[in-house]
Amino acid sequence: MEMIRLSNGIETPLVGFGVFQIQDAEQCRQAVTDAIDVGYRRIDTAVLYNNEAAVGKAVREAIAAGKVTREEMFINTKLWTCDASYEGARKAYERSTERLGLDYLDMFMIHFPFGDVYGAWKALEELYAAGKVRAIAVSNFQVPKFTEFAEIVDVKPHVNQLEMHPFFARYDSIENMREYGTVPEAWGPLAEGKEGIFTHPVLTGIGEKYGKTAAQVALRWNVQRGVIVVPKTVHKERMVENISIFDFALTDEEMKQVDALDLGHSPIIDHNNPRVVKYFVHVKPEDLL
Ligand SMILES: NC(=O)c1ccc[n+]([C@@H]2O[C@H](COP(=O)([O-])OP(=O)(O)OC[C@H]3O[C@@H](n4cnc5c(N)ncnc54)[C@H](OP(=O)(O)O)[C@@H]3O)[C@@H](O)[C@H]2O)c1
């Protein structure tokens, strides 16, 4: 597994395993167990996903079975909007580590740029200074908000996780993050299956040359431009497929062919739509159960 170095010097795998929409506890525990068994060392969860306990169980079981050490694993969770304040973030950290059954986090992320994100960040900076979390991060901070935030806070976000895939390339965001030493991370790196990604002629055409699938080409394109990816699947054979992207490289021409698929907007969700903003400001994790 290839790693990428964050601005504070710590390394994290370029491919992680996402667990959004795996809410059934046993299914989530099994998926994370399978992911660890096939080589994933980075897990991406969130309070909103209602599955931190299952993720933690699988990780602790893998450690107890001697498959991995805690130090080899990189666990990221995200605090939800209702906890976006100084006190809220402190309490959210305690609750998340308790649910995960871990005594530190590798990364703690503000899930959305809503609420008192500056208060929350102060709490994250203190947790980071105290060694309770190894990296602190944001998610869904688009260029103007990310710029404002990065200009004001002391510790610049180590990572910003955004929707990024061949149909939404976001080179402007990547360039903007790099000014602050922030590493880009892609959520929905398989576009959640939108735009016929798994059978797309450009992606399958490139893949044929290397004996790779369209999914592998899409993931390779992101990691090759320095973007961490966290694809989700509950199928073990797809977990293997999604992680097997380090034995080939796209040519500059092929990178450009994938770049050309960019729609310039999300095919999944429009974060600039007021109705979407209202939804994310008010929805609670328990609403999604
Ligand atoms: N920060 C945020 O706001 C945010 C938002 C969304 C997601 N995320 C994170 O990003 C992770 C990934 O994003 P996502 O889950 O939304 O979408 P995704 O990874 O782009 O796509 C997942 C979908 O693709 C299917 N799939 C996966 N690998 C495949 C393959 N090789 N061939 C065919 N189908 C495949 C999965 O189905 P099966 O499971 O049936 O295989 C699932 O339906 C999440 O799990 C979460 O950790 C973060």
C-alpha cells in the first residue's frame, strides 16, 4: 500500500475503506474485518453513519487476533453539525472514542462547514496538542469557505475530504488546499455508481490496456494526482479490486482523458442548494437510523 505524508509528517494510506451506508452492525463489523484481511489499514467512519461501535469492534478484534497493530491502523471519524462548537466537539471526541473503544484517533474531521466550526476547531487543536488525535481535518469545505478557514485557524487542516471522482475533478479545490499544505481526500471516489461509472467507455477502454476495471482506473486517477480515496463496498472481491491499483500507472494522456470527463458539478448532491444546506444543518445521526 502506498502512503501519503501529511503536513505534520505523519503517513496515511492512499486508499482507505469507507463505511457510509453500512448501518447494520454485524454487516459493518464483517465488512471492516474483510477490509482489514485484504489489506486496508485506513477506515473512514463518522458519527452520522451510526456505525462507530461496529468499526471499533472489528478493529479491536483484528488487533487482538494479531492481524494488525493499532499503530498500523489509521482511523478517521467525523463530528456532526450538532456538535460543531467548542464544548460540543470536546464531548463528541469522548463519545466517538468510547464508541470505537480506542484511546486515540488518527484523524478527527469536521464533517460539514456548518455551526460554530471555529469553536470546534479550537477543541480539535487542543486534542491534537494533547496527543489525543494525530491529525485534524475538515470535510465539504469548498474553496471560499476553506480559504477563509485556513487563513484564520492556527493549525491548518491536514486533510479536506470532498466529493471527487472523474465526473467532479475539482482541480481548483486541490490547488487551493495545497497552498495550505492540506492533503485532498475523495469521498464518493466511485461517484456512488452515478454516470454509469462502472461501464463507462473511456474508463473501461483505458482499463483494458492494463487488465483493470473502470473502478480501478477511476481510483488510480485520483491517487495518481495525490488524492486519498476511501471507496465503500460490502463485497470482499470488490474490496480487493479497489485496493489493487498500485501495479499500474496511467500515462499523462490517459490522465487527461479522465480529466475530460469532468462535469464541473456533482452528479450526486448539490451542496450549494439551500434545501440541501438546511437538511444537513438540521439532520441528526439518529434521524438516519
Ligand atoms: N464527508 C462526506 O460528506 C462523505 C460523504 C459521502 C461519503 N463519504 C465517505 O466516502 C466513502 C465512499 O463514498 P460512498 O460510499 O458515498 O460512495 P463510493 O465509494 O463512490 O461508491 C460506493 C458504491 O459503489 C459500489 N462499489 C464499490 N466498489 C465497486 C466496484 N469495484 N465495482 C462495482 N461497484 C462497486 C458499492 O456497492 P457495494 O457496497 O454493493 O459493493 C456502492 O454502491 C463513504 O463510505 C464514506 O466513508 C464521506
